[in-house]
Amino acid sequence: MLQEWIMEQWEKNYYISSIAGANNGSSLVVMSKGTPYSQQSYKVSDSFPFKWINKKWREGFHVTSMATAGTRWGVVMSRNAGFSDQVVELDFLYPSEGIHRRWDNGYRITSTAATWDQAALILSVPRRKPSDETQETLRTSQFPSTHVKEKWAKNLYLACICYGRTVS
């Protein structure tokens, strides 16, 4: 039923702009007009869909949204996403070393999702060089309201957020 609805919206030039999931398996799909996307594809699977993502990269798609619902992964890939390159960091622990290595090479985190035992981060190189390239991450066991407000005062804003295990 959701698949039919998504296809109907694509016909009306709406594209998936965000997805979210809950532990009970429920999901939320937001579709918007005015996105830069020209075509989309999505996959829902019981394990992280590495092979599918690689196939779609070769076809000119990039990951534009990602979420988990319970133990299932949902990944949306779009054409004309504004990225020149993209990589995945997938780990049972937070992939700090990999993220820092990617940051040093011009990548920025553009999507995050986690199940109870795995975290996935999509890092992308934008086609247009951003004017401010600062990016930070924070793992915490409670929502960091104070921390976020302090960063706002320094012109740093939330780019992505996900729920999952914070420590091993």
C-alpha cells in the first residue's frame, strides 16, 4: 500500500525528502515538491543493502535519506542529489576513525541511521564547495538540548540525527 502511494506521488512530481522509523516497525515517509531530484529508488531490507547501494551508485544515484524501523533498513537514493561522490561507514561501533579520515578528504555526513547493533553513516562530497565546512558529531544517551543551543550560538546547526546504541 505504501509502495502504491509513493508511486502515485512520484507521478505528481513529489519526491521522498525524509523517512523515519520506529522500534515497532512503523515508518513515516515525507514527500515534497521542489526538490532537485529527477528520479528516485528505495529499498527496505533486513540487512544493510550494500550491494543495492553500489549498483545504484553506478547508475548515477546517491543516498538522500535513510532510516531504520526495528531491525529493518530503509534507504532512498536519488538522481541529481548534488553530490560528486559518496561513501558508507557501517560499523557495530561508532566509526570515529573512518569519519575523521573522510572529513579530511572533503566528505561530510549527509545521512545517518542505526539499528540496535549497527550504525550507518553516509558521507558525501558536494558538487559545489560549501562556504563553511565545519561539521561535528555527538553521541549521547539523552537528547542534548543544551549542547544543541550552544552550537546554534556558534552558527552550527543539526544536519542529521538518529536513534540507536551509543556505547558498545
